[in-house]
Amino acid sequence: ASKVFEHPAYLEVARNAAQFVLDRMTKGNRLYRSFKDSKANISAFSEDYAFMIQAFLDLHDASLDPFWIDKARDFDSTARDLFEDEIHGGLFMAPEDDTLLIAREKIGIDNAVPSPNSVALMNFVRLNHLCGDTDYLDRARKLTQCFGRQMTAGPLAFSEMLRGVDQLLKSQNDQP
């Protein structure tokens, strides 16, 4: 909005919000999903990391400040450790160390809000473009393979993920 409406105050609001999350809603390298009574509560899920990484990348796009790429990469590293299925691709909703869950599910279907895997796919493509690290493309490919049959069977349920697949294919064509 800051760029489109040429209103720098919008960028400052976004920076302040992101800095609040960094200062008050993270402990060590862990993100928390709520803040009440001056305390961060409830460990974040993969969707929280995916959208926060997207926000950091958007902040970088708006400000060209490399600090936000570094934050996106830091959060991506933590999300990878907590949620990523290294064998089959994709992100589980809950972290591996969540002892309250019997099973960990992976959600790819997009509803009114895109799935964490759809957002992660776009983040991987954007991080590859910004950092030149092909590991992001490998992870993106693995994620699309994880949901490939489902996307083929019901493409309308994967609108955002298919947008990510389109961006992935374009980025692969741009590789030397």
C-alpha cells in the first residue's frame, strides 16, 4: 500500500508491526501466535510462520532493506526444522514437538485464506529469486509433488498453490 498510494507512513506501520512480533512474540527462534497481558502465548503453527515470512518478504519489496530477507530466512529455517516433511515434502500444521496431537496433518487446500503450504510455496520461489539459493527450488518442487495428485483431481481447491506452481515453473525457466 505504501508504494501504490505513495504513502510512506504505511510502510512505517508495517515495520512497527513486524518489529513488535520480533520483539514481543518470539522467544529464541520460536514464534508465538498470540499476545495477551504482555505475554506471548501459544506456539505458532506452520501458517503463522508462512504468513510471517511472506510479510517479511513484502517488507523487503517495499523498503529494499535486506534486514527483512534475513528475518525471512531465519524464520524459514525454524519453520523447516519444526514443520517440514523432509521425505515427502510440504509442511505439517503443528510442530514435531507438539505432544498433544495424535497425528500431524498437512493442509494444501486453499479456502478464503490460502493454506500454509500454498504460502510456503510462494515464499520458496521468492526466496530463491532474492537469494539465488536453489535449495528453495528443491523444496518447492518437493512440496508440489506432495500435493500433485490432489491438485490434479481438484484444481479449484488449490487456487493459490497453482499460482505458486506457475511462479515455480517460470523461475525454473529462468535458471541457467
